[in-house]
Amino acid sequence: MQTYYAARAPEYDRVYLKPERQTDLRAMEQWVRSRFAGASVLEIACGTGYWTQFIAEVATHVLATDLTPETVSIAKDRVTKPHVEFQIGDAYAPAQYSGRFDAAFAGFWFSHVPIARRAEFLSTLNAALDAGAKVVMLDNRYVEGSSSAIADEDADGNTYQLRTLSDGTAHRVLKNFPSQAQLLSLARRAGKGARVVEWQYYWALEYVTGD
């Protein structure tokens, strides 16, 4: 996965140019801004900083993290506000990040988490946050004709796409599409106040960590 995103870094943002998705994206950009006003935010898997830029407009502090230096380099050029920091780090080990956070965000990361590690990811993320912190995630819904086709499925139910980059290399990428019921079930075990918002091409999940 890291090798794929390192190679994809220069062309990653093309995913946000699909004409049919522009209405959803404008609505989501406003929605994300509304979730983080005045917050100290830990962002997991920030990629090229596309969503970081909107969070940074309203948050008091953002620590944006990603395991891939190539995407973080792009993110640093995109978001230069003094209250935004970037750090290389593992999404499954958020306790490594110093500071106190009353909110967390993961955009287009949860679909790459294997089904068997979903609860683990949420548990370790919660442990890195203050009690009562807001957790927000955005990701893709599967839409026939717009989403890349599912190429295969493993014994655990994880689904995979075959993606070809502009250099001609092909990559098998884990990409899950959890249902609203699955998301709510996970979030209710991880915290309280779970809510799912759906647009045509995307979903958002939010909940609040326990005491």
C-alpha cells in the first residue's frame, strides 16, 4: 500500500476532478469545516493534504500524519498555516503523536483498513484522544460506473481493486465499502452519538469517544 501511494502521489488529486462528484465534494468540504471549529485535530493518513486545508481554516491546531513521505511533501506545500504540523507516522500507532487532541479525522483511509483490524484501529485512535473527543471519517461509497471495479475478494471478505498509474504500473489495492449498518455498529462499540451521513458518492461517520 505504501509503495502504491508513494508512486501515486503526483497524480493522487485527480480523484477529486471527476465531474460527476463535484456537487458532493463541495457539500463535503463545507460539512468538514463545520465539524472542527475551534478544535485541536489529529489527522490520520492525510495524504496530499486535500482535506487538511479545509480543517485548517477552522481548527486551532492540526497535526496531520501519514506514512508516505511523498504525499506529505505535497501536503506541506498545500497547507502552510503556522498552526498546522505534519509528521510521518503509522496510522495504527497514533499514540506516538505528542499533544492533546479533542478531535480526529481520517479521510479515505478507513476503506483501506482490513476488516479484521477495524476495531483495533478505532480503539488505538480513541486512546490517543481526550475523553469526549469527536472522531470523523470520510470515505467512498461504491457506485457502479464511477468507482473502480472490484477485482477480487479474500476469505475475510476484504475487497480489492486493480489500479493502473500513469506510468503503466498496475497495483492490487485493498478497498472496502462498509455498509451504513456496519459503520454504525463499529462506531457504537467505539463511542457514543454515532451518526452516518451519506452523499451520492461518499459517506461520513462521526462519533464521540467515551470517558
